[in-house]
Amino acid sequence: MTFSIVARCRRTSMFGVAVSSSSPAVAARCAYAQAGVGAVASQNVTDPTLGPRALELMARGASAAETVAILKRSAFSEYRQILAVDAAGGSAIHSGPNALGIWAEARGEDVACGGNLLANDRIPQAMVDAFLASGGDLGDRLILTMRAALKAGGEAGPVRSAGMKLVRDVSWPVADLRCDWTEACPIEQLATLWEIYKPQLDAYVTRALNPSGAPSYGVPGDE
């Protein structure tokens, strides 16, 4: 029901997760990231505790591979998919044998992609290839990768929700964007939302850290 990417930008050390599904509000359950630590997707018959546990392990010094190996010992791991990328760019994936439908995974340095109930088993590799061939802002690269997943076939059925989370430098996500349900394409709606949010991202961080130095709030009456 889900395909996703976890990734690290080698240039900026920013981490990001993007995910889409036929289920509603997929990013609320599946996307996890922490600045300076890593990014995780926990999906397929989702256990939302696995994402925070993975980040805690990596914050304590475990690599992505070590983290996934530990989480594979969790109860019902045969049903789960876990994707992780760490602060060194290492990546790892666990896909349990009870993952739904056609499932597949692929990874490279700074990136891991996986999915279940896919239209075909080539989609995660197409996602990795698209990410590694791209450059620029991590958010742009994640959107490009999700579009590549759709082009390669996407899910066996239509996707209805999508989300993207980005972290860097501060303790909160600098972007946490979601389309929780739509009859149209949630990835394209997410892309539109990113284009609106991207130019304002730095201003929102500045407003949190130093309101007196922040740019105009852009609302009526603000000068």
C-alpha cells in the first residue's frame, strides 16, 4: 500500500523522507527524521513505534545497518518494512516475508527506497536511480523521486495520500508537508505545496530562532 524514500543530502547533511500510499494520512504513521541523526520510514502493516526507536538507536551511534538489524528482532517483524539512512550516508532496509503484494527494495549511498503492493518490483530501483541522478535541493529531489515511482508504475492501485518531511540544523522539521487524502494525485498536490512552501522555509526558521530579525510575515497589516 506504500512506497517511500529516505535520503540524505551529502552537500548540506539535510535528511528527508517522502512517502505515498493508497491509505489515508500515510506520512503521519510512516515518516521519521531527526537532524544530525538520520531518516526512517516504517511501513507495511505499520508499527509507528519503529521510527522513533530507529532514530534513538542512530542517535546513540548505531549505523543504519545496525539499527535495522536490531529492529528485525522486534515482534511481528515479518510484516514490516523499515528503511533507514544514517549521518554517514549509510543505508539499510528490512522487508519482512509477509509484506503485502509485490514488494521490493533498493538502496545506495545516502538513499533507500522500498514499497509494497507495487505494480512491479522495479519501482524502488527506479526511485534510487532517479534520486542519485538528480541534484539541487533535497526537497526537489524527493519530489522528483516520487514522480519517478509513479512513472515506473507506482502502486497496484491509485495512491491517495503523500507526505514529505525535511530536517536540518534545528530540533524540529523545517518542512512537514502532507496531502492526507485526495481523489486526484497526492504526489502532484504535494509538489504544488512544496513549491509554495520552499521559498518561505528559511523565513519560518528565522522567525523561530530570532523574531526580531525575521522578514515580513506576509499577512495583512504587517509592515
